[in-house]
Amino acid sequence: MTPFSTPVPSAPSFPSRLPAIGTTIFTVMSTLAAENQAINLGQGFPDFQCDPALIEAVNQAMVTGHNQYPSMAGALELRHTIAKKIQLLYGAGYDPISEITVTAGATQAIFTVVLSCVSPGDEVIVIEPAFDCYLPAIELAGGKAIRVSLDVQRNSTGTVQSYAIAWDALANAITPKTRLLLINSPHNPTGMIWQQVDLDRLAHLLANTNVLVCSDEVYEHMVFDGQQHRSASSHAALAARSFVVSSFGKTLHVTGWKIGYVAAPAALTAEFRKVHQFNVFSVNAPMQVGIAQYLADPASYVGLSAFYQAKRDYFRAGLAETQFKLLPSPGSYFQCVDYSALGIPQSELSEAEFCRWLTCEVGVAAIPVSAFYGAATDSKVIRFCFAKEEKTLETALSRLRAMPS
């Protein structure tokens, strides 16, 4: 050995920032589905293509030179388009210059909201079951997650029928340390939607507090049966304290593009952008320009609820021919079912075990709703995604119908 030679060391160890976090359930189930050639109704993404006109608009943006950094806050033409969309749908006026920011999807938007306003020791209320990116963001910010579970409504036999907001528990969770409340409508995974009376009640509950709201509305254009999406932006008292998050990936069937946005009052947006500029800075330029052009016609999103309701109705009709008990699905592109009454030995399995069995032995992948809780829970409810071509849904349904009963 030379005087300066050193042995090759192993990688230095260091304490994990997220010691309790492993691979997400969506990756686990999608990998298992691929290994078993199962129909993947687990992870929430479409298996059909977006409108070719959108691809052409993005391609044209590349050809015409929109390939360098856009504005940190987002391409101005897209921010103007977003402002017009929110005004059209919800009657809310947001300044595209100071109150709208384009993000690298909704997950980055939510992460940035949390980092921009939550300090170590602050409390953040999360309504569970909740999408899995909420809790890690709070933990990384040094905040303390306060979990409030939806009320699980059951029938006389114990089968889960629906979910409802636990208002008393929510009210009791608010303390002087509460900095942020995370809400989600249409709700992932249950499909529940907030009504106008819910927004009114929430505004009343927060009226004399300094609590901020992060309203996750990525499924805003998937509300069924003639109902309307009730955005926090449409309620003046809530809009004044809210970061409203949405997703072009969900709306335009391009989840892999990872583009979304946040609308918030100027003072909140200023704090949001302080973090945004350093954790992503700016978002894919040609896609922003192409989306702005494509969304100039409101028909690109106004008819989306009818499009997805047809898929929901087709899927529910097929599931009605099985022994699964269907929960309501008034919004999102998810259908939850209770499997406790299947009458087979597997109905005694935990949700995670049942989903593994369903994937490996039946050939259909789903997601256990228990994965959306921070603490162990098991209601024997699983979630399917119906954002699929009809032939995909029919293949899955044929396998589910053939299950032993």
C-alpha cells in the first residue's frame, strides 16, 4: 500500500428522515400485477391515450422554440388559462400574475404547501383515509400530523356502506398549534365529495382561527349524477385561507406529465413560491404552452364528468354481478367495495392480504384502503380504479365474476 492509499469503505450510515416509510403501496401492487400478468386496477392512471390534439399542441410548442426555462411561476399563457377556468367554473377571481403557480404535479404542489407554512412543532390535521404523500410531507417539515378519521357507516350486518366527515372529531382536533388542514374532494380513495353545506360548516369552524387549508381537488372534473364539484375557491371565506391544488395529469389523461397548479391568495402564494423556486424552480415548458392552447376550449374539461360516469356505471353494473358490496362513488375515478360477505375463506384476510391474493390468484390488482391510514386499520374495503378502456374493465370483471362464491 502507498502512504496515501485507503481501503474502500462501505457507504456511510446516517439516520433516516423517514424511518417508517417504505415503498408505496401503489408501486408494490403495480409490480405484483406485472409479475402475475394481472389487470392493474390498483394504481390510479388511465390505460388509454389523451386527445391527439393535445399531443400536437405540445409538439408544436417544441417546434416553435418553447424549450428553455419558463417563468418560475409557470408560463404566463397557462396561468391566464387557469384563471379563466377557475372563474368560469367557480366564479372565483385569481390574479394569474400573483396568485397562480404551475407545479410539477399535485404531489409537488402539496409538498411545497406544507413546507411553505408548517414549522417544527406545528400541527397539521389530516382527514383519513388520506393519500399517502400527505404524512411524509408533514414529517419532513417537522410538523405533527393530527389524524381525524372519516366516520365509517355500516349496515346491520357490519358491511361498510359509506364514509362521512366526522365533524365533532374535526372540531376537537383544532388547537392553537394547528397550522394547516388538508382536505380532499372528490376524495381518494373513497370517492366521497364535499357538499356546499360542508364548505359552509368548515368555514364556520375555522372563522376565528389562523388555520390554513390545503384543498386537494385533483379529481375536480369527475363528479357524477348531476352533482357539482364544490371547490374551496368558490367559497370566499375558505378561499381567503386556502391553497387549492389541481392536476392536469388527471384532467387530461396524462398522469406521466406531472403538471398541476396551485391557486391561492397573493400573500400565501408569495410564501409558496419561496419554496417552489428551490425544490423545482420551473416546470416542463413546451407542455405548459401546449396545455394552455388546448384548454382554450372549455370542452376539453367540461364533459369529463360524463365521460367518467359512463365508465363508472359500466364497472358498477359488472361488479353488481359479483358478491362484492359496492360503496357509493359520487366522484373521482375510484370504486370501493366491501369484500367481507364474499363467503369464501379469503374474505377473512386483511385488506393487504386480500389484495395480494386477488392479484396473484384472480388476476386483478386493487389497493387496500387500509394503506391510506397512518395507523393500523382494517375495514375489509378495497379500491379499484375504473379509468380504463372498456375492454380492460370487462376482462377484469370476467375474472371477478369467476371468483368462487
